[in-house]
Amino acid sequence: MTVEKLIIRDETSEDISAITEVTIAAFATLEISRQTEHFIVNALRTRQVLALSLVAELNGRVVGHIAFSPVSISDGSENWYGLGPVSVLPEYQQQGIGKALIQAGLDRLRALNAKGCCLVGHPEYYKKVGFKNVSGFIFEGVPEAAFFALSFDGQYPQGCVTFHEAFQAIC
């Protein structure tokens, strides 16, 4: 894969079925997945709470997707977003596509004057793209080592985060 051929762009209505296929394939073999990620993306879209929904296109084919949606924080902090899910077709993983999607999404959030972004994810991966575990900023029921945040202004909330109810979607 050459980076020059990779295009990161907003999703269109024509991308929806490809996004579903990419998301299903990306999570199919992950033991930690309940295989509901594609339902979550569709629920976020249906409820019109996708702040950003970007696709990675390679040679005209959607090979990756990332979603961002607003989160609520118990300390009243505003303009924070949740990242996820992020999906890349298995045959294109470990080629920088996920990282490119994350960076493009974070850049767009900054342009929207967001304060920061948080997520539940793999500890080694998300530290590589600037996220960190923040003491006092938690997602109940998730180990601290798997909950990450990235502040755009250096200030981190202190409290519990709540992702949109669409994250409970199971079908």
C-alpha cells in the first residue's frame, strides 16, 4: 500500500453498506468483541449523533472507518467526544490506515473546537497515537488500563464518562 493512494473522507450514504462490512470483518476474530460494533455505528447514525464518520478509501474501495460521537462527563466538562469504533479490513491492518483515520478524526475534532477525545481500547495501540490513562477520569466497569483520553488543551475532566446510549446497541 502506498500512502498517496489512501483517501480519508467523510462518509456518504453510498458508503453505509461498505462501512458495515468493514466493521464486521475488522472485529470478527477479536475475542474482546461482542460482534456488535456495526450495530453501534448504525445506531449512532440513526440517532444522528455521529459528530464525525470518516472512511479510508484505497483505490476506490472503503477499507476503513472511524466514528466519533459526543460523550457526557459527570463533572460537567463539555465538548468531549468518544472515539469508536475504528475498523480496518483485516487484510489492510498494520499498514497505518487506522492511525491515519485516528489522526484525521482528531484533526477535525480540533477544528470543531473540541476539548478532547476518549475511548476504550487496546493499551499499547492507543498510547502510540497520543492517548493516555488519566487518573480520576474513568469509564465505570472498564479497567483503567483500557480507558484512554487525549486533551486538546491540556485539561482533563475528573469524573465518569458516559458514551451515547447507542453503544448499548446489540442488533
